[in-house]
Amino acid sequence: MASIARLNNGTRLIAVVIGDDERKYIRLGRMSQKQAETVSVFVEDLAIAKRSGMSVRPATAGWVAGLSGSLRVKLEKNGLLAPRVKLEVPTVAAWVRSYIDGRADVKPNTRRNFEQTYKSVAGFFGDRNLADITPADADQFRVRLKIHGLGEATIRRRCKRVKQFFQAAIRRRLIAENPFAGMKCGTFANTERFYFITEAEAQAVLAACPDTEWRLIFALCRYGGLRCPTEVLRLTWPDIDRERSRFVGHASKTEHHDGAGIRIVPIFPELYPYLEQAFHEAPEGAERLITRYRDTNQNLRTRLKKIITRAGLPPWPKLFQNLRSTRETELAKRFPIHVVCKWLGNSTTIAAKHYLQVNEEDYQQAVGKAQQKAQQKAQQKAQQHTAAQGRALLREGADLDENQQSNDLPETALCGSAQKEANQRQNADSLQDYPQGESNPCLQDENLIS
């Protein structure tokens, strides 16, 4: 039974019997009593396995697997653990080479990207030991890529792969830390290379295409939003549902995700004529829509550049991606974004970062709406001003009429006390005009007046 003792300096040790009355003392250093009790349980299990020749419990095996540092060394010295065989740490170039050769599960394009990264790694780090690479060396590697003229997006992708190589070395316990761990290696969207292919430009390129297949390739990218060459070359005629006006898209890039990279895409009205023409011209029993360029490594970009130049246009950056970007931008203005992403096979986050563009039409539309709103506001204000003037004129006319009517009233229109006072003054004047003793006719009507 393992026992725990506490020394005067505060450190703890475990006393355990390994062989026949062979007691060993394992210093644990400074730790709490509870921690020491946990360690003693595993140490006791190791001692029992040593004496009996039996295997340790799974919990103890898991604890040992994650054990490192001085405690493991002490257990090895006391015979409780077999010394760990140290793996020889290879050079950076040798490790990356062995990692790439062992990845038989990756696609050809991924392997080609691995090979490009290997050239950069071997050229910079050379025969340096894998464990000797520091974060400062990683920073210098990134600077070297920038000096060689690579874009920010390419640099990030390449550093991301090197980070992957070193992370695999950690899992193999060849190194303890990843020197590329703190480096920004995520995807980078260079909006300066966005280009919106207008309808007029698209029609000019379609007119310059040499045959039906090239018109279909361009239309599938510009009006169908497909990735080229992978998704375009994988299309088959059974994927096309002409009756329901939709087709099945196969995305090699996302086939390891949920849904296996399969999506249903509408046959948009702009795409329909080119599919119909290709269907009627397809040979009997043809399976693929595109019968040429079956090798995905063929450089379709070079041929497309020549077609664009023949159309009298300067080739835009990222030829095929901007065709897909243009289509997603158009559809996002007409349909909810989650629906568009479902059709084109990406997420709303990726769409917003790498595909959706802001073009001149958006600015014109925004300015047009602002001007229209300002004009409506000005018209409303003018109408309110005109109405206010009309009401003022009406009030002025009413005051004039009232004053005129009061001035034009006859004396008989007076009533009340004013009328009585006027009558009394008139009677008084009449009395003065008649001699004494004669009757005044006005007095005879006094009762009537009063």
C-alpha cells in the first residue's frame, strides 16, 4: 500500500513497495494532500502490476500516457515505468516530405498545394532540425514569402499548411510546441480583385466563344454559378432535369461536409438556351455535358483569357471565381441569401466574405432613391406652403367682408341699449323743436320704441 509523507520543507513523497519488501520513495514536490492522494492511487496500481506481472487499469494507462516531465523520470528510475523510447527528431524538410507521402487520402489539388508548400519549406528551413524552429523563424518564413511577391491570400494559405505540418509533428510527439501557432493563417478576401461582369460583357464573351461547349462552360459559370473546372466537368446529362428546370450540382470541394457536396440548382432563364443547344447537339449516348478538357489539371484560364481578348475586353482578375461571384451577387438582390447559398453551395459567411460585391448599380440605385425621396419631400413642403397661403387669404377675405358688413348696416339694424339710447337722443331733440303745450308725435310712440 502506498503511503504519503510530508517533509519539513513542505514537499510530499510517496513510499511504495515494489518488490519483496523493496520500498521506494518518490518525491512529488510541493502539492496538496488531495493531489498527492490521486498520484498515490496510480503509483500503487503500477506497483501491483510490477509485482504481479498483470496490466494496469485503463484509468492508470490513460494517466501514464499523458505523463511527462520529472515525475515520469522518477517513476522510470524506480522501475515502475519502462523508459520511453525517444524518437529521433527529423529535419523540417524530411518531416514534411514524409507527411505528404503518408497522406494518400487527399485530393489531387490538395496534394499539388502540399507540394508547392514543401518547396517553400525546404528552400527556407533546409536541413534544420524540426525541434529547433522558433516563432521568430516562422515570422521570417512569412516575410520571405512576401518578398517573393506572393499575395496575402496565398501567403496565409501556405502558412496554414506549414502550421498543419508542425501540428502533425506534435501529435507524433516529435516536438512540444508549434512555432506557427500564433500566426494569422485564416482565409483572406482580397476585395481589390473583385470584378463584376456585366450582362453586356458576358454577351460579348459568349459571342466570341469558338463553339457550343465553350459557350456552355462560360454560361454555367456566369449564369449557373458553378465552380470551374471541378463542378462544370462533373456535370452529366442525367443530372439535368429539363422538365422541372433544375439540375444536380456536385461539389468536390465540399463533398466531405453534410450532404456530400450535392445541391439542386435551378436552370435559370439566362442559362436555359445554352443547355438546350448543347443538348440538341450532344452525340447519341453522350454522358458528360463537356466532352473535352476532361483533365481537371488542364489550364482553362489561358483559353478563356484569349476568348475575352477576342471579345475586345481586358481579362479581369480571378476569371472563373469572379463569374461565380457576379452571379451570386445578382441572385442575392432577387432572392433571400440563405436560398442563394443553398443553390450555389456555400455558407452565408463565405458568401459575404468572398463572393458578394458592391457595384456601381448599387450606388446609382441608392442615389436615385435618395433623390426621389428629396423630391417627394420638396413637393410635399411646397404643397403645404401653398395650402397655408390659401388659408391665410381666406381668413383675410373673411375679415374684410365682416368689416364691410358692419359699416354698411342701417340705423334700423341697431338694437338693444344702443338702439334705445339713439331713440332717446332723437326724442330729446324733437322736444326742443316743438313749442310748449304742443304735442310731440314721437312721445306718443315712446311705449312702442321702449
